[in-house]
Amino acid sequence: MLDTLTKRRIDTARDILVGKLPDPKSQVEQITIALIYKFMDDMDKQSEELGGKTKFFTGEYEKYSWSKIFDPRVSGYELVGLYGEAIQKMNHNPNIPQLFRNIFKNAYLPYRDPETLKMFLKVIGEFEYDYSEKLGDAFEYLLSIMGSQGDAGQFRTPRHIIDFMVKVVDPSKNETILDPACGTAGFLISSFNHIQNKNKKDGRINLTPDERARLIENLSGYDISPDMVRLSLVNMYLHGFQSPKIYEYDTLASEEKWNEFYDIILANPPFMSPKGGIKPHKRFSVQANRSEVLFVDYIEEHLNPNGRAGVIVPEGIIFKSEIAYKKLRKMLIENSLYAVVSLPAGVFNPYAGVKTSILFLNKNLAKKTDKILFVKVDNDGFGLGAQRREIKENDLPMALEIIKKYKQCIMEEKEIEFNLTETKLAHLVKKEKIAESGDYNLSGDRYKEAVTYNGKWDFVELGEVCEIVKDKPSSFEGVKRYFSTGAISYKYHIEDYEMVTFEKKPSRADIFPSINDIGFAVMKNTNKVVFIDDYYYDSIFSTGFTFLRCKKQVNFKYLYYLIKDDLFQSIKDREAVDGIMGGIRKSDVLKIKIPLLPLEIQEQIVSELDSYQKIIDGAKQVVENYKPTFKIDPEWEMIKLFKICENLDGKRIPITKSDRKTGPYPYYGASGIVDYTENYIFDEDLLLISEDGANLLTRVTPIAFSVSGKVWVNNHAHVLRFENIATQKFVELYINSINIKNYVTGSAQPKLNQKNLNSIMIPCPHIEIRKNIIKKIESEQKIINANKELITIFENKIKDKIAEVWG
């Protein structure tokens, strides 16, 4: 378990380097080299304390010992020279093991700033080599910040995915284990830990010294990158491997190790070919130039007759139709494949959003069954956003049990029977069915029998499929955000929030939801709904919300769409009790009945509604960010507004709502039509400009708008008449595009009085220029209006679909 102090030291070391080395990979390399350098000095000191002699920093290398380079008499620039020279020469030091010489191979100091190096080495000096697993945990944490190797297509495999694969493959103490693209050796270390745990008795590892030595000898790794080899060597050394078998080796182009076979192979090989291409030799069964194809071929071909493997593959391996992909899948199905686990698309976030699967191979099992097991993992215990925060939903334990059960049934020659929960994750497909089309497609959903919605699903109380979130924040690490119901609009748009500390939080800030929880305002006639994603995570909410947490039977996005629907809100309002707030009680929330469709249908509906919502969100981005603008030529004459129009404010007549009689004519106020009346006072082309109201500053809607024909205007909008429509439209565009803050008076009630309105300076280009500008803006406005129409269409599609679900 990584302790807080060690984590802070690593973070501090990275913070010091980031100004000189912004690339996380370079930071990791420098910390790695410095740690080993320091640990060699620690081991020399330990040797001396025990009555022995130093063995690393002796002879010509004595001047590079830690105490020598940190001698107070050594200047900053001398330190840079000594340390830089030391790490470059250390791989030639005959006094250190080959392992350490390999670690220092090609090492160098990439910056020459004395202050940075002093601060950095001071932090490294706080680490001590003590032979405990704590250093291994620290190094694993350090490696976790280095997620991607860019063009090489390598992405560091999350620890929980590695452990899942190792548990499925289940290596034993006498088996040989290989990772042919080992990266930082995660699979090898996880396998080592798994085997030790399998051989525990009464809490102690029950392995003889010979068995432990053989186990260590059985673990091997290859990687083409010398940097990765260095990191693997350090990682394994810090986990107790004195002489780890990690080789700098091109698995795809070299033939030196082609005739070496293994009982277990585990890998997450590169997903793409490097820019320089691949030049594989001709011994592969499948001739290809794609690295993912060749790696899977290599793994399958280098298993012993009873060998087992787990390999992460990109979606191309699963369904691409090129000859090499089809040939590879055919070979796998016929020889060794017994299970395919589909992972969610965000597993490698934030480094890559690629969709991946895991292929499990077992040559012995594959001969005994005519089926392939497909398992679909929707949740791996972490949110699928960039932050990958831990969540409650996790299908991996169930997936592991299903695969174990399937393997046992094959060995006992029994038919497997899935229970209801297992059926939602897994299904079997005959190999002959997969082979029917000739493309050997490994997309599990392709072979599922379609389930259709017939509108006759049961209704269940929310309490059967959800629980009320009662989590409360106990403390704050830094500043939290507090959301009241007023901070979230009906359209799931954040209006405002408060930054608070736990000690100063509002009294109503009492709900601390987790990822995927769904909340809604309990007040009557208030449709405010939110689901907790990466943005809302770590926020507290007022007691004006009720939050629900879904159980296995219901998809959280499905429930979100139901709750957001007007029908749910009308049920909520009907059950609301009278009072100051007039809201629904939490106990009554759980009694509301919702339609519970099969989980597969829920997912289909969510997929459909999400696709609609993406179109809506995209169209809203266009509408909300559009602002009509045009370039002002400094040569244009600037004239005060009152000189190019006639003000008709004196003809305005306000009518109170009680005195208004409904009719066909629009009744205008500060922001547009507010009602309709039976009479009118204007019948011509006019420009109305808001006289008062918050919108003068917030500009949520245009403050200038043209009207035409018979209308009535109250005294909240200025009325202007122009000599021609081109000038009127031009002024409308200009007023809506400029900041009029300096013309507005009043704080509680902003006001644009007639005097200030008249003084606004308006550019006056030639009439033809005005017409061209108007034509351009009107063309843009057509696109905006089309997007508004798109929003309406797809919002109605969502409503119609949810109405269909409610039946």
C-alpha cells in the first residue's frame, strides 16, 4: 500500500522537473535513474555498517558517491558536471551488477540548471532502500503517471485489468510466463503476486527457496524500447527480483527467440504500427504488416501444447474484414480461443479512448468445446471519463466467476447454465455459427437474438431498483462546489454554484452523491434533473434534491431520461405535500412506479436517446455561441443614433394584464412578445430596443428586434422608425453585437434611458454595404434557425421515445 509521504515525495520530484521536462515519460526516466543511483549508495552504506566494504562506488567511481556529490564544497555547476558524468559512465562500472549497468545504459542529464538539480536530488535523497515492498508500490505509482507511448501505440494497462486477466489465466508456480511487449512489467509482477497468494498458508507464503527461485526464473519479458526495458528492470528489482529476465528484443522482426515456447503468455501489445513500419520475418502463420495481428499470431504460436494466454486487442482484431484479420480469427477459433471479453471504451482514458477486448486462449479447453464464450463488461469499477474515478458498478468480479464456471463445465463435460444476472453479461455462440459468413467476426452482440420492445413490460416501484443516496461529506480536501436547485436549469445547464469549505458550507448542503447517481428537485412544479458525471463529482448538493442510486436491474442513463420526462415530473408533483417548499417526501419517491424493460432494451433505448442528445447538444453549441458580427471599417462615418432615426416612445401605451383583452395583435415588452391584444397602436416597420431589465447586461436574448405590421408596445421597449429597412436592420445587428454597459444606468434595475440610447454611436457605411452585411447575416441566421429546428425535432424524438416506454 502506497503511503502518503512516499506519494508526496514522488509528486514533489515531478513538480520540480516539470519546468525542464514537461513530458511525463522523461520525468519518470530521470526519477528512475536517480532512485537507483541513490539506492546503490544506500547499499554501500549498509555494507559498511555491517563491517563490509563498499562495492559500487569504489576506485575511479568513488568520487560519484552520494555523499561526495553533495559535499557542501561542491558548487552547483560542479554538481551538474559530476552527476551528469556519473550517470553516463555508470553503465561501464565493473563493480555493479549487469542489471544496474542495463538500467544506466544510454542515461544522460537532459538539463543543466544547478538549482533544479539540487532541489530534485534533495527529494531523491529522502528515499532509502530498505528491501521492502513499499518501494515497489512507490514505483508502480510513478509508472501510473506515464500512460502513453504516443506513436508506438502503447498504452499502460490499468492495474485492475491486469489483475483480472491474471486471475482468469491463473498461472501456477511451475509454469513459464512471458510478456512479449512487457512495457513496465505489470503482467509479470501481477503473475508473481498471484502465484504467491495461491501458495499462502496461514497468511504465510508457502514456497521453498528452490520453488521461489524457479518461479522468478520462469518470468520473462521482451520490449523493443530501451526506455521500457529500463523501467521494467527497475520495477521488477524493486519487487524483489535480483536478476529479472527482461530483454530488449524486437518480437516481430527478430528470430533469435522464435523457438522459445511458454505455458502462459499475457500481453497488451502495441495497437498500431510505428511510422517507420514493420519488417516482420516470414515465420508467422499469418502474413501481415499490422503489429496487433502479428503480436496475436506470435502469442498463439508460442504457447506450449497445453498453454494459456490473455491478450488485449483493439476492435480491428474483432471485426476487420481484411484477409489477415480473418485468417487470424479463423486460426484462433480453430486452435485456442475459448472466451472474448468486451471492455468499455474508456478503459484507457485519459490516454486513449480506444475500444478494446480481451482474448483468452487455452489450447486444452478449446479442443473440448464447440462454443466461444462472449462476456460484455459495461463497468470496470471506474468512471469512463478522463478522470477515471472509482465507482460502485463493477462487472469484472462477475465476469471472472462466469469464465471460471465455464472452464469448469468444459473440463467436467457439462452444459453450462447461466443465471439471470449472468445472462445479462454473457452468452455462448457455436464456432460453426461464427464461421458461417466466412469472416469469423468476434463481436458478441452480433450473435445475440434480437429482443424487441412490445410495450408490455412490468412497472415497478423505484424502491425495487434504486436506493436513496444518504452519503454525507465528512471532510473536504481543498475547496468543494455546492449546488442548490437554482444552480441547475431544466436543460441540464449549470447556471451558478458556490465555492465552499466544509466548515463554512450552507446548512442545506448535505448530499454527497457518487458517479452515475441521479438527482432531481423535490419541489413542486420544478423540473431540475442532474446525473453525476466527472464535472459534478466531488460536489455537495442541497437537500432540495433527492438522489437515487441504481441497482443492477436498471441502467442509470435510462432512469435519467425517465426522470427528466414531463410524465415523471407530473407524478412527482401529484405526490408532493403542501408546505413552505411543497415537495415530495423521500419515502414517497421510492413508491413511484416506472416501466422496467429488460436491461438489454434499456441499453438500446439509451443508445438511441444519447445519439439524439448529441445532435441536440451540437446544435445548441451552434445556437448559443452564435453572435452576428461584421467588421467595422475605420473609414466609416460614426453618427449618433438619434440622427438616423425617429424616436416614437411618446406613442407607447402600457396596458396592465387585467385590462388587456386577448386578440390577434402582438403586445411587445422589453424582450419581445409578452401577450396578444385586440387592438394595435403601430402598423409599420419598426426597431424595438429594450429599455430596462437584467437582459440589458446578461444579453441572454437580443435587446434589439425588428417588428412589422400591426403591434402594440408597452413602455419597456424604445420604438424607433428609420427611413429604410436596410438601415433599420443594420442598426439592429450593430446594437446586438456591441457592449452597451457604459450606456446602462441603475444596479438593482438596469435601464437604458432615451438620452443614453440616442448617444450611441452608429457606423454608417454606404447603403449597398449595409445591404450586403444584412444579406450575409441573414444567410447565417438561416443556419442558426435550422439548428433551432433541429433541436426541436430531436427533443420531440426523445419525448416520443420516452412516451413509448411509458406506454
